Amino acid sequence: MKNLIFLALIYISSISYIFSNNLFHTSIPKGSIIKVFEYPKKENQIELLRLYKSGEYEHLISINQENKSELVKRNLGTYKIISHKIVINEPTSIEFKGQFKSGEYFINNDLYKSKIDFLFNKKRPIIKNKSSNKTFKKPYFIGLNTDEIISNDSIEKAINLKDLVDYIVKDINDDREKVLAISKFICRSIEYDYDGYYSNKYSHYQNDILGILASKKRVAVCAGYAFIFDSLAKIAKINTKEVTGYTKQNYGDFGKLGGLHAWNIVTINNKKYYIDVTWADEHKNIEMKWMFVEPEIMLLSHFPLDISDNLYDINYTKNNFKNREVVLPIIAGAKIKHYPMEGYYRIKSNELILKFKSKVNLNVSWLDSEISEIHYTSEINTRKNKNYSFNSINNITTYLKKDTFYVKIPINKQEVALNIEVSKEYTIKLQVYKGDEKSFYLSKMQEWNEEHVIAFTAGILAAIKTGNTQFLKEKLKDKFYLLYDKKGKWKLNDKLFVNILNWDGSVKGLVEVDEWRLENNQMVLYNRHFVEFNNNDRIYVNFKDNKYEFLSLK
């Protein structure tokens, strides 16, 4: 019985030690750091002893990891300074075994093995005092070599957001600089969640700040970027608000609202600005053109759902947004210099005339291939790269009339996309169609038909990939049995099935080809349509009764 009681007491003591140990591990010693001692370096690692004014110490080891945040482990304990000696007590929280030993060390700015060693080997201390090195005084959850949150299994639960913000904006009094510091920290710390965006299965809830910033997978989509900025900025006492709405970025977005997106409004010196931390993220750096964006610039690529988030003109509606030109800033602080433009111009002459508020320097280019395709989705860099070939237009004509600067741009093709760089401050993107109304609508009908078949074929592939045979039966009807037998088993070759399982979601445009076939000893010309996916795989379709129908997969 006594043995059982003894074992129970040991068990209870162990549990209590573990519990208190974990609690202590998540805390930060009180007071300021008064001394930092660095043990001689090993390759890719730093070992430190940091003494706090409160009588507590941190024993840290930081290990650099390739393409990852620094791995930091920490021991905690207490110490005393008696005369010229420091007495380091056994750690109460242990994460690693390092070079420092518990016991007595002698201090005279450096640490020595013993008093004798101090007296006779003053030039050879075992540990150098690094108190003057500010990088070694960072909070334990920030890397010694970087300004990112460190890697540690328990770090996600250990960080207090106020401690984090206090470090990010330390010694910064200006609100504008605080906004930049917080934005830079976010862009350094996380990456865009491309996998989550494409699969619609995000790695984190977008309001899980510490999960996004400190877990093993540090990724987010726009909602996460905007939420984290908003939360950290509010702690820093910045007047900020999250904004949700639509964005458009290129030629395929005209006449559309674009994709859903999230960004922020900040108030600096009683003036409101837009910032888009997602679009400003340039892989560890920050793109300043998307910070403190003037409202009249921002609203030509971003449209907020809430009318109160429209900082420029509340009469600017969804339809205005759909039909206006796309404007993207080139530099920070760019301001609009042109009068309102349409996104899509239909002209009868050979010239497009545009009006500007004052004389400007223009660099005008055109491109003519596949300009109506939708290459861009709701967020920057979440699409397949599309390489356009731009061609400069040099023979433009300009003149000034009643304080308005007119620009005549020659249009030599039936349909053309223009890229107009204005005084190296911002870029205007718009499309021009030359011809009468009938030919215009006929061309748009063909374009819409092509968009329909691309969506139709992508839906078939998605259903095969996800195993949704019910969807395929409904959409393909009797053609379903070209792919599956009556028991629902795949009929075509296994390589094609594997290719569809590995399909990345992208399809190429509709292709029309003429093929000759030998029938009844005669060559017959057939017109065939297909949509290509992966490398050489194709879905063949037939245009019938003003719509496309599935023919085969090859």
C-alpha cells in the first residue's frame, strides 16, 4: 500500500512539474536583458545565455535551416550575482542540452571556468559577453538572424500578439512607418497559399493568426493577409479596416466584376488610404506601389462590396467598375491624370482619341493575340503565367485644347489591346474594336461560344478526376457510356485516366481542324473541334444546335 501511495505521489509530482514547466516555457522573463553571453559558434548555429534584470535567464540555441525559419530551443531558469560571481541555477524548463553548464561562473564582462582561470587567462574567456549586440536582445520568439518568428513545436501557443506587435513597431512613433513595419513583417513571414487557393482547401482558417504566422506551414490567401494586418495594426493603435470586394487586372476582365479579394483601409494623419498586403508581397520584400494607394487609382482595379469602403465616389457602381479601364500603379503615390475611360472601345475610324487633364508622357503598346481570354483570377500571381508580346506604337499624335491634352492613337487591326504607360506612374489597360456594330457582336458571339466549351470540357475533366459519375451521366447522357461501362467502370486506356487524375485544372483554347477520312473509297472532309489539356490529351466536341456536345477523349 505504501509503495502505491509513493508511486502515486511521484506521478502527481511529475504531472505538476510538466504542467508548470510548459507554463513557464511560454512566458517571457520580466524586465530587460542586462547581459548576453555567446558560446563559441558552431557551423550554422548560435548558443546564448541571456540574463534578465528579474533574476531569470534564458539559455537559447538557434540553428539555421535552409529555406525555413530558424529553429530555436530554450531553457529557462534563475540566477544570482554575488560579488563578482554569477550563480546559474539548474533550469526549470529544459528543451535542449547545450554547452553551458549549471554552476558558478566568474564575471568581469566575460565568463570563465573558474576564478583561477579568470586570474591567469583573462584573454581566453570561455564565453564572450555580447551585451552590446542588439540582435541578441530580440524576444525569444524572433529569430536571432532574421526578423521572422522562429521554428519550434510549441511556439504557436507561446506567442502573445501584443509582445509580437511591440517588437515589430519598437521605437517607431509614426503611424505610416508602423503600417509599413507590420506589412513587411507579414510579407517576410508567410507565403501565398496556392495549393489552398486552387483546391479550395486552405491550410488554415484565415483568422488563425498564430497558425498562419508560426506553424510549420506558414501560408494564407488574401483574407488571411488582410485579417492579420488588421489585427496587428489595431494592437499598434492604427486606425484600420478590412475590405472585401472584387478585383480585375487585365484584358480578360473587361465587362466582368472579376474575382473576390480582400485588402485594407488605413487612416494616417486623418486621411484614408488603401493598402493591399497580398499584392504587395514580393517574396520577403514589399512592393510599395500597393501601399497607401490613392482611392481614384485603387478603384480601377479594386471594387469594395460595402459602399462605405468606397473612398473616392459613392456614385461609382458595379457597372461602372465592370466597364471602366484597368489601372495599375507603377510607383507609390501615383495619381490619375486622365479623364474616365471605357475598358472596351468600339470605333469606326482608324484612330482612338483619349483625353488627359494635363500634358503627359506616354508609352503606348499593343498586343493582338488571345486578348479576350481570362488569364487572371481573384488574386495576383494565382494564375498561369501568360507571356504577352507588346509592340510599341510610336506614331501617336497629341495636341492641347482648352487645358485638355488629347492623344490620337492609330488602330490598324480589327481588335487590339492597348497598354498605356502614363508618365511612368501608372498603366492603363483597355481594348479597342474597329468595325460596325453587327461585326462586333458576331465576333463576341464566337468568343462566348469558345468560353462555354472551355468551361464545359473543364467540368467533364473535373468530374472524372473527382469520381462524380452522377454529374457525368446528367451532362453527357448517352455519351456517358463512351467513358464508362454499365457498371460504372472506366473503359478508356488507363494512361489517359492517370493523366486526368494528375490534371492541374488548366485547359487550352478551342482548336478547329480539318481532317480528311476515307469513306466508301472517297476522301471526305470533316471539321473537328477539340480542347487540349495536360500536354497532348484532348477532348473532342461537336457544335450542334448552337451548343457544344461531347464526342470523345483521346
